[in-house]
Amino acid sequence: MQFTGIVKSYDADEGVGYIVREPDRHEILVRSSGLALGVDALYEGDRVAFDIDMGTNAQARNVMRT
């Protein structure tokens, strides 16, 4: 299932950040390994689409700008 959201923060040096999922405003962890091919970094305020890996810690994956 694909979700949409806005990047709250992302530290490219650390390769980690948070996306605020719409419409429920839930924060989702994103790591550099979860970025889609061709996406090198995210920037605060970017609108993104993503899937959620519901493993041990719910993390965004296949994150791409919209």
C-alpha cells in the first residue's frame, strides 16, 4: 500500500530522518536504504510517496518525491 507524506527532517550524513504521513500525521522513520533508486537525499518539506515495511520497526521504503 502506498502512502504520502511530507519530510519532517532528514540528515544525509547520517542517512536517517522522519516523514509525517498524511492525513494522520504519524511520524515514520526513513533510512537511506529506504530511498527509491535515483533518490540520493530528502529535504525538509519534500512531498513524498512511500511504502511501509512493517517489520520490527515500521520504516518507510521505496521513498520517492512527488
